[in-house]
Amino acid sequence: MSTPFFKVEHLTKRFGGLVAVNDVSFEVQRDEIVGIIGPNGAGKTTLLRLITRILKPDSGRIIFNGEDISGLKPWDVANRGIAGTFQNTRPFRHLPIIANVMVPCLSPRARHRGEWVKRIEAKAMDALEFVGISDQALERASALSQGDLKRLEVARAIASEPELLLLDEPLGGMSPAESGLLAKSIQRLHQGGRFGRLHSEGPAVLMIEHKLKELMSIVDRVIVIDHGEKIADGPPGEVVKDPKVIEAYLGADHAAA
Ligand SMILES: Nc1ncnc2c1ncn2[C@@H]1O[C@H](COP(=O)(O)OP(=O)(O)O)[C@@H](O)[C@H]1O
Ligand SMILES: [Mg+2]
């Protein structure tokens, strides 16, 4: 059997007495977009922060391209080819927007490392164009709306040309029209739709999102987390019919609908 592209095994994280992530295991294939859903406080963000190694798991393993990356530092994880966005955006607020994206372009992973700053700038501009904020490139990041900050985060994550892109509520703070557009852009990126001269093969995507309509329209599979535990893992059509999921997460909405 071939090694899976990405796999977490029995991942557990406690905060004091609270088990925020409880024995979670799943895989992501190289050609997949996988969604993560679940109620507020379920442990979704903690799970992504364990994968980027911003948090250290109490137990369990994270395997990427056949390598156990559980013991690596965050920058080593990034250099292996995993990049993500944060639920709470963290730009360099006083740098121009384009400079925010030029920093990850300088990552040792990024293909054009060592080339002229002009080249890096062009590449950062491509990433901004991809998410639709290139017209604001020279303004300060602090000038951006909440929705545009999310776009900037996505631009920064894709600028390092990750193989696995982790997204924590990238559509948060956006209008339905904006959400739909960014969701489609993520799908295009995944399918190898180049932005500028960057990607020939798009990244696998693991994406937390509350906006189910947009999420379900682009994912191959959905993982449902409740109280730190994985309660479902399957194609969107099956997961939304799962009684456990309806009870844990979709209950109120479904009853209303
Ligand atoms: N750094 C932390 N210290 C203590 N508790 C935390 C920390 N981060 C998250 N938690 C708790 O862990 C649980 C899961 O949080 P989180 O992963 O943010 O959930 P979600 O993203 O699914 O809404 C929550 O009860 C939250 O309060
Ligand atoms: Mg969260």
C-alpha cells in the first residue's frame, strides 16, 4: 500500500481538564479538498494549529509525505510545504499589503527564491490578484475590511506554494457574493488553475468553514468534529444525512429548513 499524502493519527490535545482534540485520526489525499465542520468550540481551530505545530500535541502523530512531522517546529512544517490561514487574521498591519505577501514569497520553498525583488513583487501581486485585492496593494494592511483581511491571509498562504493548504474560516466576514467567489478561487487553485506564473499543480486543501453552502459546493469530503472528537467523515451528501451530525451541528438549521 502506498503511504498517504497526509495523515493524522490519534491526535489529542488537552488544555488543563479540557480535551480540546480527542483521539482524532483522518487522511487527506493529494487530490482532495476536505472540509472540517462542527459547532463552535468543537476543537477545529486547535486541530489546525496542531498540524502547523503552533501547538504541540499531547499524543498522536502527523504524517506528511511519508514523514512524521509531529516533532518539527512551525517553520520546518512550513518548509515541508504546509501553509495555512488563521481564524484571527494577523497581518503586518503597518506594512503595505503587497509587502505582507512578499514575505512568504521569500520562503525557501518558493520557487523564485534568490531572484530579484521585482520578481518577488510580481509574484506577490499575482497572489493578490488571485484573491482580488491587487488594486489595494500599496495601502497599509490596517486599512483592510475584515473580509479583505481574510483574502490577504489566503494570498500569504498560497504565496509560499504549499502542497497542503490549511484554511480556518477563510470566508468569515464576507458577503454571500464574496464568499462564493473566494470559494470558487480556492477550488480553481486546487485544480491547478494557475495564478500568475505560480502553480502548476494545485495544493490539497483542508478547510474549516461555517458557511456550509459554499463549503459543500467545493469539497470532496467533510470531516465533522464535535466536542473534540471526529463524529463523521465522508462525502458531503452522506454527511449531511448522518443523524449524529444533524444532532450535533445541523440540528437547529435543519429543523428550521
Ligand atoms: N490556547 C487555549 N487555551 C485554553 N483553552 C483553549 C485554547 N484554545 C482553545 N481552547 C478551548 O478549546 C476548545 C476548542 O476550541 P477551538 O479549537 O477554537 O474550537 P473551534 O475552532 O471548533 O470553534 C474550546 O473550548 C476553547 O475554549
Ligand atoms: Mg475555530
